Amino acid sequence: MNSESAAQPFLFARRFLEEQGAVVETSPAGFDALLPQELAEKLGLPEYVRIKDGLAAESEGEYSINYGDPFLEKMVDLCCNSLPLNSCQVSFPYLKSQGFDRLIRDRFSFRNSFCRVTATAPIRTDYLLLACRYVARSDEQKEGLFSMFFHFDTGAFIPGTLDPSFKAAAEAASFTASSRDTAKWERLLKVISRQARELIVEEIRNFRDSMNRRLKRDTKNLEEYYETLKKEMELSLTRAGLSDRLVQDRREKIALLPEELARKKEDLLMKYSIRVKIIPSAALFIRTSAVRILCDLHVGREKKPVSLTYNPLTKALDPLVCEGCGRSDSTFSFCGRRHLLCSRCEANCPVCT
């Protein structure tokens, strides 16, 4: 093993501890670290440790870092168990400033109402790009990746794939104060869970169709087998010389065939059932310039103020969020109290009930 390879575990350990909030100070043989209490408990270490670069530990509180060391393995496990979350800032040299009325007409449908733009203004707002890995298991296994894009401030799910080649200046940035808003995260996590379940249906459609075809094929073969078996057993009853006892036994076996067939079908159903696991893999928090569009929705003689966002990353208006169920949509109606409702909620407003 060359010296560069031998140094990698040591450098990894130092960087890991620093990023986890430890106070690290270089020493002649390696470095000393003062660990936060929570981190020390996770690693099973005292709060003060001395890490030696490739050298064996000689006293209590000293630890060596080499490939395969339990100390290093715990660090790796902690890294793999957490979701990598990075932040960047995006700036556009030009933001759209007109033509929003047409975009709204093309994007949204407000039943029994019309929308009028009252003001626009450039803003800074936040988005979350989340990449997920999925594993679908049945008689075979399928794995894949998919991504989801959300407006962090409203919780709106933005369909389609974000094109990373958008023309803008992007740079790494620290997380904004809004990114630590617990209420927004709680709302968004619910949206992510629901949206992931809906997206995975499309992602594994071909896999599911394949398993269904195999289920139908094997079920048909099984039914044909048992039908042939039944006919053969019934034909055997016509043979001369069979005792009454033997005839009775075979009739009882024939009577049990439907029950046995049903069990076999249940086994096939379990065999081809699909179990899906979704694992968040990485997330990117994006702070970007955008355009806030203030509108009035005229519902009869009443007006309902609505705020829309022009997203320069997608060059489109972000979806609105139903006030009843929190789903993102582009077609809305209103209840008697003018709550903005999607087609799922329009018959019975969840806010009013």
C-alpha cells in the first residue's frame, strides 16, 4: 500500500470530525479532537481523543486510523446513513418581466372565475432537488433512480426533470435561514412521501406489466394442469374392478382439487407481488432569483388574492397548492368560502368540514 493510500483514512477521519463539529488540533503524531457529546456517544468514544496517523495506539484515549479499524467503520456508517444535502445559489442575468397573463392562461384553469395580475416583483426564493434510489423486488429485481423538484416555500411539486444546463451563474453557498424552517420541512416531507409513491407507479410500470404477464401465464398453465388432472381422475372412476372404497377416495381427492388450486394461485400471487423500497440518495437546496406575481382571482363579486411564482430554472410558473389536501395542480375551483381546491377536493372542501 503506497503512502497516499495509507493517508486516506487519516484524512477522512479528520475531515469527518471537523464537519461534525469537533474541535481538531494538529499534534506531532496526528491530531487531537474534542468531540461534541452526541457525536462521542454515536462513535462510542470519550469526548477527548488523540488520533495517531498510522501508528498503533499506546495508551487510553489514543486511537489509530487504518483500513478495517472499528473506529473508522463507525464513521463510514454514519456518513452512509445520513442524506447528503448541499446548497447552492443561482443568479440569472435576466428575469422575465412581462407576458405573465398569457402564461397564467396557458398554465392554470380557474373554474367560474378569472385571474388578473395586479403586481410583479423580483424575489429570492428556495427550491429543493431530491434524488432517490428505488429497489422493486418480485420474482426478479429492478433498481433505478428518479428525482423530484419542489418549491420549498410553498411545498409545490414541480413535474418534469430539472435541466442542469440552465444558463445561470451557480455557486456553492451556505444554507439560508429559511432552510431551517421546521414547519416547512414537516410539510415538505409529507409531500415528498406522497409524491414518491405516485411517481414510483410510473417508474416501475414496465416491470409491473412484466410480472403481471408472468402471473397470468403461470396461472393459466396451473389452471390447465388441474383441469387435465381432474379429467384424468374422473376418467379413472369408469374403469372396471374398482372397489367402492377406492372410488370414494378418488372422489374425495377430486373434491379437494379446487382448494388446492386456490392455494397454488395464492402462492403465485405472492411470488409475483412487487415490494418497493425508496431510499433518498442526495438533495440540493437551491437559492435562486425568481419573479413573484400577485393576482386577484375574481369569484363572483368577491376577490381572492393569490401569489404565483415564475421559476427561471424551468422557465415556467410553479404549480399552485390545493388548500384542502396540499397537492400541486393547475386546475382549481372554489368552495363557498373561496378555498382554492383541486378536483379531488372540490366536491367536499376539507377545510370547511
